Amino acid sequence: MNTNLIDNYVSEIGRHLPQKTRSDIEAEIRSILQDMLDERTQKTGKPVDEEMTLEVLKAYGAPEKVAAAYQGERYLIGPRLYPTFMLVLRIVLVVVGMLAAIGLGIALSHTPNPQNAIETVLTAIGNFLASILTALGNLVLIFAIIEWALFRTGARVNFKGMPQDKEWDPRSLLKTSPSNLVKMGETIAEIVGACVAIIIFNFYPQIIGFGIFSNGNWYVGAGNAISIHVLSPAFFHFVPYLTMVWVLIILLDIILLHMGHWNVLTRIFSIALKIVPIVIAAAMLGAPSLLAITTASLTPAMGSAEAAHTLVTMLNLFVRIALWLGIFGSIVEIIRAISRLATNEIFPQFVGKS
């Protein structure tokens, strides 16, 4: 238990530290804590136990304050808000980059003259840089206002999830097992994927298609020749519901990244978010064809009605299999989430015991 407490404590500090110095600082803190435990053992004549470890961690200080001491002074945005600011900034930069890439792809697909492609790319780069500067300026302004309103004025913060000037209890580390820690890479990837899905299905659905240029070459996405849309109006009937799920996933992931660990509420909310797609997928299975591709629309491109019919049949079968696999996968994830909830939250006293 002693080792788990120290590991959780050091990991929590490291979550607020820059990547380039994190490992060195974590090693230094581990060494200091071990020295403190050895000193107390010599003074009391007692072996290191959970209570002694908790006393040492409480004396050393709250993880956020310890991390802030290693990072020095900042301006506009203080140490309590700076980690959240950097997290949100990374997410915004990735989303803006994805938007710029999608916009560039659409612009290039509508550029008939290859000589104009360079001009299109340069224009897209200029727009991207302008968007980055605008997003950065707005983000800094928002966080600077929050810093001034909540901290510089001496106000006490009572909003859940925000830093609070109250005594830190190291026993809170006992509630955080390794399986409860948030995996930053996977969570950020999920946020980016949800953002891309929202953008494509709500603003650029025309890129989900294929066709043939006048020169006989095939293309995927927006084009100016024979165009075959992949998704039918029946599919887009479900887009508002899917968008709602994606937005809630993004909000949950941002909260998890800020907290750094799962708790009962986030587990329950995550389970609920996994149930909704099952309902949507089940409704999709009972809806008309989700594909706009038909034998008639595909025959001119393939040159054979029989081949077109075979391909359409296979594609519709693939969609149904994909929906069933999605339902099955969501059910498995729900079972896993319920297991984690029961093991780590409802019966935490059994975690770590052998």
C-alpha cells in the first residue's frame, strides 16, 4: 500500500509538470519522500506503514502546489490554471489543424487547373495561421479573465473540478488505483476523432462519396464529375443524435483529462454514453438502407448492372455486420466499465489485496 500511495502521489504531481522535466522531478520527489520515511522510521522505531506514508505525503503538500513550485512564476495565467490551459490549447490546435486539412482537401478537389494548386495551398496555410492566432488570442483572453476573477482577486473557488484553497487529504490517493488513471493519449485521440466526426457529418458530408473524372480516373470525396453519394437521407436522420453523443464524449474526456482519474460519476456517465449508441445502432438496423448507393447509380460507373448489384448487396451486408459488431463491442465495453465501477469504486477495499 505504501508503494501504491507514493506512486499515485508522484504520478499526480507529474501530471502537472512539463514532459521534458517530468521524469527527473518525479525521481527527485521519490527520493525525498523515501528519505522522509527513513527519517521517521529512525525516530519512531516503527516500520513504514500506510499511516506513516499518509503523514509524510500530507507534510510534503498537495500535488498541485508541489508541481507549481517546480515551474516558477507565470503571467496572465497562474500555475493553478496553466495545466488546464495547455490541455485545452493542444485540443484546439489539433481541431483547427483537422479543419484546415479538410478545407484544403475540398479546395484542391475543386481546383481544375493544377497550376492553381500552389496558390490554393498557400491560401490555406495563411488561413490556418490566422485561425491559430485567433484561437490562441481568444483562449489566452478567456483564461486570463478566469485567473483574474477567481484567483487574483482572492476569491475562494467552489466550482467542482477547479482548484480550491482547502486542506489536501492524502487519503484521496487511496481511492485512485492504477486502473482509474486516465490515459491521456487515448483520451485526446478520442476527442480528436469525435471532433472530426462532428465536422464531417454536419458540415462536409459531400466528401463521403466517390466518382469518376472526365479523364477516367476515380476519386473519393468531393468532385466535379460523376458523383455517387455513399450515405442516404435515412443515415443523416440519425446524425443529430450521433452528434449529441460525440459532444458529450468530448465534454466527458475534457473533464477526465482535467481530473486525471475516474470516479463514480464519470464511470456512470461513460456507461450511459455507451448505451445510447446501442439504441441508435438498433434503430439504424430497422431503418431503410443507410447507403445511397443503388444498382442504377453504380451501373454507369462500373459498366455492368450485375456487378453493380453484387457490390451494392455486399455493401449493405457490410453495413449491417458493422452495426452488429458495434453493438456487441459497446456491450463488452459496458460490462468492463461496470466491472471497473464495482471493483474500484463500490468495493475499493478489495483493490490491491491479495
